[in-house]
Amino acid sequence: MDELRVAQEFNQFLAIPSLTVIFCILFLLAIQRWRSLLFQNLLIAAFIVTLLFMNFLEVLTFGNLYTNYDFSIRAYNCTAIILASLFLCLGENLNADSGIDKRFLYSIIILTSSLLIWAILFTDIVISGYSVNAFSIFRNPGDLYWLFQIFAFLYITLGVYFITRGIFLATNDLDRKRYRVILISFFPLVITSFLVLIFMHFGANLNLSLFLPICTLLFITVYLFTESRHDLFRFLVNVPYSPERAAYKALNNRVIEYISKTQTNEKLPLKEFMHDIETAIIENVLEIKDGNHSLTAELLSVSLSTVYRNKKKKDG
């Protein structure tokens, strides 16, 4: 009982990450555009609802507001299964043509996850209860706990595969960058989850509660903020050393320089200003298209001579 009391006191600190995630998600949902997005993309809606439930469950448990630890641990693992399944679906959904029948894939996911959830909730073959030490409350693995580990490893790996596949099959640079950003945002969760699964396989008592909420929030936030190409560019503008940020700063500095002249009654030749902005845009597109003048002219709907003329101005 002393260990339980100490663990309960320590667990209150473990509730802080979950509370942080709940407030962050509610803030995102408070923005009208994200609320409308939930009705357009049911996978994202299901992921966010499951993530909210997982963190709400952690707050209740770690805050000692709900002390049925056996059910809490089982429910927590069930939500982890659902999140892994939804991650796989989101990864597959990023591919315009994954080469897989969606109905077949989703049927397999629903069947396997449902069977595993049933085994966790109503039997002791996957989770046989809980144990307490001076730091926290942990699950007791059952004889078939390895099924949960294989399920999580397989579905996360498949999700990463689909996102990686999307990088190579993307038809334009911006979509390719989106897949890369999403994949990078998921790396902390992948690495943490795999390390915990490995240590747990060798009998270590580890608690994902300090890492899983924040890592999962990072993934879904990046996913949301790169939903459209316009949003993706705005996101990349805030990434240090990215080409988008460099292009934005260069163009923004030129605009500010010219506009500031109007505040000091300096002459502002409009033609010179427009030519300067035009040159900056062409320079940026040339960089994106690896110096290909024809592709740059086609993308900007200008003549090839316009591209060369502005380049000569820069060189001159």
C-alpha cells in the first residue's frame, strides 16, 4: 500500500504531458477551419478523438480520479491499438494509388484490431493485470503479449512504408515535401515506441506516458498544418534553412524595402519595383526547377525570353 501511495503521488506529474496535449488539441479544434476539416476527413477525426480519449484516460488515472487501474491499463492499450491502425490508414491515404484495395485493407485492420481489443479487455492472455512500484503503475504482460507488440510494430512499419512510398510517387515537389515533413514528425514516436517495445520484451517496466502524448501530438499537428499546399508552404516558411523560408525572406525584404520608401517621401519607381519583384520570383522558381529555364517559363506562364532577360539583369 505504501508503494501504491507513492506511485499515486508521483503519477500526478505524469499527467502533465497528457493535460498539455488535451489543451493543445482543444485549441486546434477551437479554430473554425480545423472543425470543418474533421467532417471532411473521418480518419483525422477518428485519430484526434482517440488521442483525446487516451490522454483523458491518462489524466483520470494519473490524477488519481479513477483508480480501477486494471481497466485503465487495458483501455490504454486498446487506444494504442486504434491509434496504430489509424496511422496505417492515414499513411495509406496519402498515396493517390497505393495499389491496395482499400476495402480489403480496412477490413483486415478492423478484424485484427477488434480481435486484439477483445482479447485485452475480456481475457488475460495479452494483459494479465497490473503491478505497482515506487514510480508508477504498469501492465503485467500475459502469455500472448507478444501479439500486441507484433501488431504495433507491423502497423507502424506499414504506415511508415506508405508515407515513404508517397515520397517517391509524388507528382510534384510540394507533395513530396509534405510526405517528408510528416514522416520526420513521426520519427520521435516511432523511435520511442520501438525502444519501449524492445525494453518491455526483455522484462523492463517502462511507461510511455511521458513520451507518447507529445510525440503523437507532434504528428497530428504537422499533418493538420500541411493539409493543403498553401498551408504546407506557410509551414515550411517557418522551418529554419528551408528554401521556402529563404525565398520568403528575400521577397519580403524587397517588398519592405520599397514600401518603407513611401514613409520617407522617397521616390518609388513602380516599374523598377515590379521588375525587382518579378526577378525575385523567377530566381526562386529557377532554383526550385534546378535552373531549367523552360520549366520555369512554363510554370510562370511567361516567355522564355522573359526568364533569360531577368536572369541577365541579376547577372549584370
